[in-house]
Amino acid sequence: MKGLKLSKTSWLILAAGIFLVVLAGLGVSRSGQVKEQSRLEEELGISESRLEKTQLTSLQTQMGELQDQLDESESQLVEAKDRLRQTVLSVDVTEKFFEIAKYSEVVVMTMGTSTIAKNTIAGVDCFTISLGATVTGDLNNMVDFIINLNQGYTTGYVKSVLISLNSISSEVSSGNANIQMIVYSYKGS
């Protein structure tokens, strides 16, 4: 077969046909890309909205927990202030000390109190009174006395204790104890 001879018109029609086939292929390809892009944009939008909801829910949960902690801290502060809201008079402090000594079966040999002082503890203004005493008695009773002091004064604590033993036997040990303690009081609004 000798070369195929086509007229100019045939060449034009053939070229136009090839062009239309290529153009149709590109159109189909572009249409697929547009559909894929739309699908991906839709998925992205859904994912972003889920993320926003998740982050918002997480932040709301954290905010709720922090609010609960704040409320609890405020109630603890009010409770602590209420416990401290008592007068600190030397007479009241020493009377309580003697009551606890009698209950614990120890004898108070000497006692002294400081003047009432104004202090600030953890940002709270309060009044303090220091108390120093020497007691004598059975070692077990003195230990109970020190424990009872810490429990008996709701706003006070024993700062230091020095115990010296007088006699030691297999059944009974007796001695003296030098005690230093401090009692707090809050006078707020």
C-alpha cells in the first residue's frame, strides 16, 4: 500500500477529531479532579468542625475542673479562717493548757506567755501568742500531753519539746518537759 493520500479537508477533520478526543479526555480528567477536590474539601470541613468541638469540649472540661478546684480552695480558706476566728487572750490560752495538763495527768511547773503579736501567714493577717512551759510527770503521760496539746488547740501547735528523764526503771520513767508552742487567731472581716 502506497501512502494514504488525504485531502486537506480530511486532514482538518482528522486533526479536529483528535483535538476533540484529547479535549474530551482532559475534560473528563478535570471533572474527576474537581469532584475529588470537592470531596476532600468536604472531609476537611468535617474534620475541622470535629476538631473544634473536641478542643472546645476539652477546654470546657478543663475550665470546669479548674472552677471546681477554685471553689474547693475558697471553701477551705473560709473554713481555715473560721477555725482561726477566735480570740487569743493569754488567760484563755493558759486555761486551756492547764485543762489539757490535768486531763493528761502531768503537773505544770512553770508557764509563761508572750504578748499578742500581729503576723502575716500565707497572706492572711493573724494574731499570735507564744507559750512556754515546763511540765513534769510520767514519760507516757508527757507524750500523751504533747499529742493532746496539738489536738486541743485547733489553731496552735507545739514548736519544740525537750524532755529530760529523772528516773528510768523497767516499769515507769518520769521526767520534765520544756514545751514551746504558738497559738494563732484571725480577726478579719
